[in-house]
Amino acid sequence: MLILTRRVGETLMIGDAVTVTVLGVKGNQVRIGITAPKDVAVHREEIYDRIHREDDGADAEKGPVSG
């Protein structure tokens, strides 16, 4: 894991197309802004996990794929 220190208003780059900017800090919460191409999905971890659990459940309901 790469650990960086950024101040409010500072940005970091992920590759050439994704930027993450620190917008504010209040107590133990950090507000960030993310700019990414439309084909790059950006989700909070709990939403990402839920999406993948739902996808796994839908795949299980379809049953095995015969070929």
C-alpha cells in the first residue's frame, strides 16, 4: 500500500486519467473528489462489495452453464 500525505486542495494522480483531490477535512472525515473516465467505475468499498455480492447471487440463480 502506498501511503501519501496531501493537504486540502492537493491532488494525486492514478495513471494518466484518474485524479483524486482532497476537498476538505472535518474531524475524522476526509472529503475527496475523483475525476475518472466514464469507463472507470468509482464506488465506495461497501457499495462495490454489495454490487459484487448481488452479481454473484444472480450468477448462482442462473445455475451452471452448459456448453
